[in-house]
Amino acid sequence: MSRSQTRNHGKFWPKVRPLIWEKAQQLYQEEQARTMGADYKGITATHKELREAGYFHTAKLIILRNLKRNRTRLE
């Protein structure tokens, strides 16, 4: 068996990763709408495009910051 097949899945990242992709897509759509104006068609980007353009990284920072803020408010 490969390492990925035997490794236990965590509790944090499997829940957070979809939020990051959703936020990255939102950032991409907002940027496209802002820059294209009337020509905006609402085309979605692939995961590869979101990573290469830096949207995934930006979204990751935003989501993790928001999670930390919410966690510190609860404590």
C-alpha cells in the first residue's frame, strides 16, 4: 500500500480545503467582473488556474485568518 492509502485523514484540512477553493473562485470571479466590465461572462477557473494566478494562496490566507478570529472570539 502507498503512504497516501494508509495515512489517516485529518479533521481540519478536509473541512477547510473546500472553503478555500470556494473563496478562491469567488476572488477570481470578482476580479474578472471588475476588469472585464460589460464583457464579463462568469466563466469559472480550474483549480490549476486558481493556483497559478495566486487566488488559492490568497483565499487560504483569508480563510485561515477568519477561522482564527472566530476561534479566538469563542474562547
